[in-house]
Amino acid sequence: MQTTARAMMLVEPRHFTDTAIEALGSEDGGWLAVEATGISGNDVQIWKGEARDVVYPLVPGHEVVGRVAVQGPNVPYPVGTRVVVEPRIRCGVCHRCRQNLATCVSRKPTNSYGMIPSIEPPGLWGGLAELLYLDPNAHLHPVTDDVPAEVATFVHPLASGHTWAVELPALQKGEGVLILGPGPRGLACLIAAKVAGAGWVGITGLSHDGDRLDLARRLGADLAIDAEHTDVAGEIAGALGRRPDVVIDVTSDDPEAVFTALDLVRSGGRVILASTKGNRAFHFLSDVIVAKQLTMKGAMGASSVGYQWATSQLETDPRIDDLVSHQFPLSEASHALQAAAGLLGRDELISVAVTF
Ligand SMILES: [Zn+2]
């Protein structure tokens, strides 16, 4: 294996340095030769300096696909195996891990790939580098060799889609699901809900999401609408004839989506909140939760069950080819982040990957 990795290090918000980092990890770990890394909304927040619990410098990128380069004692797959790495590292013994929560506290500020500071040895904790250190507690899932690496990065949003749309709401066959936000994770929720037997799936976006809403229709959405120029409640009433059983908030930067979700869901329904709202204060009237007897759940990341489902779905669902619309080489990491942020235009933008 090469002993030095080229890495794009984010030294401060919006400022990458093209650098080389020595691959000197503990013998308990292994190494992954990165093939491609998807760029998510969370990566955009880190790049902009808007994410919580982030210490710079760091190597961002947590939607990693690569091949095992050094197996390490805790890696069950031989050198050369193509895998995805779950972003969350779980020590298994801290109080959060014992409660099966996604936020292991054994490493500060966050025990998660793409968010661990570069001062934490060996510094290669993100997918925007040629090599990724495989922590002894990293969770790997083999993925098919039959798709391009950039397509395989979509396993990550797809896994979240399954966790958020199927596992957390305990989705039942025939139920109606409304997804707020047609980004990669919203589209992944749509795919997962449909495969799980949802009877009806609607999805809403903004005016600039036209191409994502078109793709949602091709992926089988029963309703895909621009919430800025449409009466969403009226459209759902006309299309579904009742209120949805489950509403999932996968918007970005939209505190209002919480109200929309609580307003539109049926009495006794479930609301899944999978997007953060930052420090934007808003009045929250909790009575609607009481009056409608709602269940609300906060969602962070994907479960291992979600990853298992997503890796098998990748093998059999050729539509996933359409979900990664833009790719950039490592040297153009800044452009990749700008593209994912929508700063290079929204036409034909679905999701973005960096390829090696
Ligand atoms: Zn832990």
C-alpha cells in the first residue's frame, strides 16, 4: 500500500488545502483505498462553517466507497473487497452506544467520519483523501463491483432513506407517506417507501427543485409538487383523499417544514424529523401534537439494517444510476462542494460525488 495519501484538508470554512498525509495508523485498524465519496448536505454545512460540533482542520466526506487496502484484525473482508463504510463509528461501550444511539461519545467532538478533526491521529478520517483509516470499530458493508464507484456512493443516502421512511415510522404496507424535500435523502426515502409497499408517496420541493421533482415522478412518486407555488394540502387531498400516515422532514434550512409536517399528517400519525434547523428560533406550538396524538421521532444517520438493505438494492435497481448527476476529481473538491450547495446552478442537479 502507498504510505502517503493526497488529501483535501478543510483548514477553515470554504478553504481547502491540497496536502499529503502519512498513513500511520494503529495496528488494530486497517486502511481503505477510496474510490469515490458522495457530498451530502451535511458536508455542505461543514464546508460553509454552519455545522455544530466541528473542529477544523479536517478532511471532510463521509459517504465513502473504496477497497480494503490493509485488512487489519477487525476487518472481516480481504484486501481488494469493495465496501461502503458507515459514517458513525460506535465504540459499543459508551452510554450512547449501549442505548443504540447514533452519537458515540468516545471521540470528541463527534465519532463520525468526515467530522473528526485532523489532529486526531492518523488524520485520515474523511473521504476527500486517497486513503481512509479504518478504525477498529468501523462498520463495513461489501458492495457490488458491477456499478461505477460514484453510483455506489448512493448506498449512503439510500440507507438513510430506509431507516427514516421504513424503520423509524414502522411503515406498514398500503400507508401514505409524504416527504418534504426532494434532495438525495428525500429521493432515497421515496425509493425505500415504495419498495416497502407504501400505498402512496408524495414529495414536495421548492421552485428550483424542478429536475429533482421530475426524477421523483420517474421513481414512482404519486405526487411531486413545488410547495412554493402549489396548495400542498389541497393537492394531497385531491390525490390521496386523506391525510398521510407518515410525514418525513428532509428539507434543508427550512424551520417551517416542522409546522407543515405537523399540520399535514393525519391524527395518530408519525412525523420523522431528519433535518436540523440551526439556531433559527421559531415559535413552536406543541398543542397540535397533543390534539392529534402524534408520534414524533428525530432521525440521525442510517442504521446497519438500512445499509444492508441499501447494498442489496444497489445490486438490483438500475434507477440508482440516475441519482448521482455530477462528479468531480479530488483536485476540484471546492467545485464539488459548491455544486452540492447549488451554487453552480440547480439544473439537472440530483447529487454530487468526488471520484478518484
Ligand atoms: Zn460509543
